[in-house]
Amino acid sequence: MFTIPNALSLLRLALIPVFINLAGDGRDGAALLALLIASATDYLDGKTARLLNQESKLGAMLDPTIDRLYIAASLYVLCDRSILPIWLAALLVLRDVILMLINLGLRMKGLPFLSVNFVGKAATFNLLYAFPLLFLSQHQGALGKMAYIFGWAFSAWGIGLYLITGAWYFISGLKSIRFANY
């Protein structure tokens, strides 16, 4: 339970309110740093778990849960700053709410939660790298312009994959629930 990967996940969790507060106070450099550290820990916790053979049920639950919270916090800040349209953020949040309900249905039937697939991980990866870039894109100069281009490129891929995997998880979950009824 007390492993390096889980500690990295908890650090990412602790950085969520730090990021929101820093961004709200207009301390963009520090907010961006918190966001970048959080993105790096998402990559490092899984790598470290496999490298040190410290994979755990807690880590398998923490990582995607914290990813969802991190995405929601980033969406909040990006919408608050008018960087991202609210309808787009709502679409991504709706996807997660629907999948949470599917997982509740699975649990009520005594079935395991939906397991994350490679495409789902790629979708989250793209979004977790898009958000710091979109945040950075609001600043003047060449760096802001490059961040805008790459931020929206990662966003397009991430959002597309996020919605596609959401549909796949939804169908898979419904089939499992329906199959459990027979």
C-alpha cells in the first residue's frame, strides 16, 4: 500500500487544489509548474510500479481516479480562463459520469470494473499533455503560439480517442451487465 508509485499518485492528487488555487490567483508560472509535475507523475507512477514490481490494487484504482479528477480540475481552469469552450468540457465530463454509472452497475452485479485499454490510456495521455500546453498558449510570443498549435493537436487526438473509448467502454459495460442478467 505504501509504495513509491502510490506516493507519486498521491502527490498528483495533492497538486490538483494547488494548481486550481495558483491559476485562480493569476500565478500562471507556478500553476503551470504544478500542472507539469502532475503530468510527469502520471507517467512515472505506472513506470515505477512496473520497474519496481510494486503494482497494487490501490494503485490500479488510484491512478485512473486521480486522472479523472485532474482532467476535471484542468477543464475547470481552462473554461474559467475561456481557453476551452464549456460545451467541450461538459462533453468530456459527461463521458466520465456515464462511465462511472456503468462501473456502479457492474459493481452492483458483482462484476469487476471496466479495465482500461491501451487506447484509453493514449486518450488520457494526450489530454494530460494538452492541458498544460493550452494553459501556456495564452501567453504572448513564439512559445505561446507553439503551445497553442501543439496543445490543440494533443487536444484533438485526446478528445477524439477519449470519446471513442468512452463509447467502447459503455458498450462493453452494458454487454457485461446484460450478460450477468442471464
